[in-house]
Amino acid sequence: MSDPELVKSWKVTETLLERARRALPDAPVDHEQACIAFLAQYREFLEHNELELALDVLETLGHLSSARGGFWRDLERVAENMGLLDRLPALQKAFSQAPMPTKSR
């Protein structure tokens, strides 16, 4: 049986990954088929509890689709929760370079 703290950490990670996935903008036309394939791969990794691989796929999708800052912040939280501190600089850079939200009138 798994350690309850580990199970809780997995659930937090899964929740953050899914929140990030939902924050992805629509795939650009020139990458639409690749994004569909990546999303299928992401779901498979999530189903098999391959959370770091799921993070890898979302990071790729974020770069392909010019994801906004909230997406990158969620991936930062995933990396922190998983203890993948070496991943933080790249995710923080992606956050700092993310497109700014447009102002609504």
C-alpha cells in the first residue's frame, strides 16, 4: 500500500497538470495534428501515473501553443511538488516570456 503523503502528492500533481492542460490555448493550425498526438500521449502518461512524462508533454504543448503565464506557473508548481527543482529555471523563463493577456473593454 502506498504512503498516504505520497498519494496526496500525486493527487496534487495530477490536479495541477490537468489545470495546466485546460489552460492551453487552441493549437495553432500549423501544429494542430502534433498537438492532438501530444494530448493523447499526455492522457496515456497520466493514466499510467507517469507524471514527469506528462509534465514533459505539457511543456512541449505550452511552447507549441504560446501558453500564457498561468499555464507556466502551474507547471512550476508541478515541478516543485515533484521535487524536480532542476526544471524550475526553464519553466520560470517560459513564464517570463509568456504572452500577456489581452485587456477586455
